[in-house]
Amino acid sequence: MTRPVEREWRPDFRLDLTGVLAPLRRGRGDPTWRTAADGAAIWRTGTTPDGAATLRLSRRADGTVVAAAWGPGAAWTVDRLPQLLGAGDDPDSFVAHHPLIADAARRLQGLRLGATGRVWDQLFPAVLEQKVTGTEAHRSWRELCRRFGEPAPGPAPEGMRVPPTPVRTREIPDWEWHGAGVDSARRRAILASAAVAHRLETAAELGGEEGRILLRRVPGIGVWTAAEIAQRAWGDADAVSFGDFHIPTVVGWALVGRPLDDVGMLEVLAPYAPQRHRAVRYVELSGFRRPRFGPRFSPRDYRAM
């Protein structure tokens, strides 16, 4: 077995390792993610410009992060470890304008916005999550990764897979998309993105609104999807997921005591620019729970259509 590329890095800030990486996990059973049974290590896979990679992360008692990576993209992945764990983030400049957010920011001082530096791996699952429940999207992601993603390089836990590459994605037959529960609109958006995936990676270099605008040039990539990608690919602190089914309601109840639409949320979050996404993240992790008045949204099975 090929020896891993290894690195040790000790951040000069408080770091919640699991919290920073959590947005990259796409539901329980995500084939690109594993947490060791004892919680001592996190495994994740990804594509890189150099090929597939498996990354294993753990921490020593002194806070040092120990990384080991396998596969053609191992060196690329390890080189970007600090950015992945939020070294390029700037939470200290954030100003809380509401007691709930101020309290969350105080309690979650180890929470930072990480940056994978890789657009494609975030784009694929983000499109799958368009206009369906998380349960539906995560099921589709699991099935497509297992069928069309290559096995994780190195001594990864059994069953781990690398996300399908853009080239492999374009080869997926129509009936396989249907079998994975993906409707034609989301399929078209993913295939259109795969055709220009090498250009879309530039968005992570541009960052901010400029990067999101580039993503939105692809048919089927709107404001919500571009924000979901930006939050993870380059740690965009201002990328709010406008158009989300839940977020405006949660933010509204938490900050003004009533549900909001996107327009209302835009007004409420205005004082937090250019870190509006960070404000939303604090609300989501604050422990606040909005009132529930109706039935939960039921998943649809596109495979039966």
C-alpha cells in the first residue's frame, strides 16, 4: 500500500474540528464521510485537480491536527489543510446585533467557516438538494456515489467512495438518474455543470459575489445553490441561502419573533453584511427551535413516477 502524505498543523485559534467540517457531511451514511467509532478520527474523500484523495484527520491533546491522505490527490489535499479548517476565516471581525446571536458567538468560539477549495464536490450534492427534502437528496447522493464513484484510496473504512468525477457523471445513463430518484431538472443542471466543471473551479479563486455570479451562469444553478456551494468551497461568510424552505422561518422566529420570507430576511440580516451567512449559522446552532404548527414535509419518490 502506498504510504500516506502526512502533515501536522497546530492552529493558533480555538478550533471545533467536527463543527467546522460538519457542513461537508451529506446525511447519515454519506459514502464520502466516516467518523471513527470512538470519535477519534474523521475520514472524508474528494476529487482534486490531481485525482481522488482520502483524508484522515485526528487531534492530539495539545490541539495539533494530524492529517494523513492517500491517492493521487493526497498532496493537494494536505497542502490545503489550514484552509479546510478555517484558517482563512475572520470571525473576530463579526459584530453581533442580537442577544441570541451574541450568545451563540460567545459559546461557539471554535466554529469557523472552512474552505475545501473544490467546487465540483460541493456542487453535485447541492443541486441534488434543490426543492426536495434532505432525506431524498441524501439518498440520491449515497446511491450515485456508490454506483459511480471510485473506491476511496488508502486504508479507508469499508464502503467509502469518492464523489463521481465530472467525466464519470456525464456517462451516467438516464435510467440510473431515475433509479437514484433524481428528476430531469436536477439532472440537467448537474450535467450542464459537469460539461464546464473545469471553468467552474475558478469560482473558488474569485470568491465572494463574483464567484457566485460565475456559478449562476450555468442553467439550473440559482442563488440558493450558488450560496450552498460558496459556503463550503471558499468559506463565503456572506453567502445566504435565499430561497431555502426553512431558513427564513427559523431566522424570523429567532430574531423578530415571527416567520419571514426572503425579502424580510434580507432586511433583518442587512446589519450583518458582509457576514450574513455567519449570522445565520449562529442562529442555526444556537439551540433555538421555532414553533411547529403543521405536518412535516413528506418525501417524494421520483422513482415511482
